[in-house]
Amino acid sequence: MAHKKEKEPTSLEVPTVSAPIKSTRKIKSKHSFNKNTLSVLRTTLRNNIELTSVADNKANVLLSLNAMMLTFLVPLILPHLDTVKSLHLATPLILLASTCIATIYLSALVLKPSKLKGQDIKFENTRDHISPFFFGNFLSMKKSEFIDYSAEVLNDDYLVKSFVYNDFYHIGHRLAQKMKIVRLAYNLFLVGMLVSIILTIVLVIRFA
């Protein structure tokens, strides 16, 4: 008698649950910069750097020109003191020399490096913070202190934005000061030269 083949019991099928797919989209912080803002900041920073270079070049031209004028003025006058006295040219020469000296002083102020302190940010009910992005602020810090402080700042988007705004303010403020002094130096140089030339011509015509 043939034995009937018993049917082997099948294992219970356990429904597989797919693992949740992690989203690769980064969650933007409410304090982070968007692309348009970053583009504006880069453009503004580049313009400030270029304008600062222009102001320094203009001041350097004025300083070099007036230094050369003083250098050549003295050897030219000394052999002709009698002519200067007879034509009463002491006044325009003194005015010209004073103009050159004042212009050199103003040009040196433009080229003079700004102070390295006073750029900290004060927050209410918290300690003062200084920007780790400006070399003058961490001049007195040790390397380990600077690394720890930079890590602390970079982990806080609000602090990063505050320091960026603060640095832009000081860069723009220093640029405005440079441009103001350069304009004053050029005006002083032009007026001083013009008055000296006119006065010299008048004295030469009168006493020649």
C-alpha cells in the first residue's frame, strides 16, 4: 500500500518592513545665509577691497609727488636766495612748502593701518564677543584658545552673522574715512598749488 507523501508545513511568511529612507535634504537654519545673500556679501566685500586699494594708491601718489617736490625745492632755492629776496617770493614758497607737508601728512594718515581693537560685539545679558575672522582680535590669543573660540563661534549661526555684519561695518567705516581724507588732501594740494602759482606770478610782475 503506497504511503501518501505528507505535505511539509510551510514557514510563516513575515512581512518585511522597509526601512525609512533618510532624507538627504539639509535642513537650513533660520540664521544661515541663502545664495542671494552670499552673492551680495561677496560683491560688497570685493568692492570694498578694490575701493580701499584705490584710496591707498591715490594717497601714495600724493605722498610721492609732494615728497619729490620738497626734495627738489630746497636745492633750487638755496643758490638763488638773492632773487627770492628781491622778488619777495618767500611767501609763495613757504605756502608751497606748507602745502606739500600738509598733503604728505594727510596721505600718511590714509596709509596708516587702522587700530586693531574696539571691534567687539556687546550682547545683552551675555559676555562680549570678538570676531575670530579679524586678525587684530586674536592677536593676544594662544593657538589653542583661538581654535576653541573659533569652533564655538562657527557652531552658532547667529554669532557668525553678527560678526559678518560687524566686520562689514568696520571695513566700510574705515573706507569712508580713507576716501574723506584723500578728498581733503587733493583739495588742499590743488588750492595750495594754485594760490602759490598765482601769488608768484603777481609778485614777479610787480617787482621784476
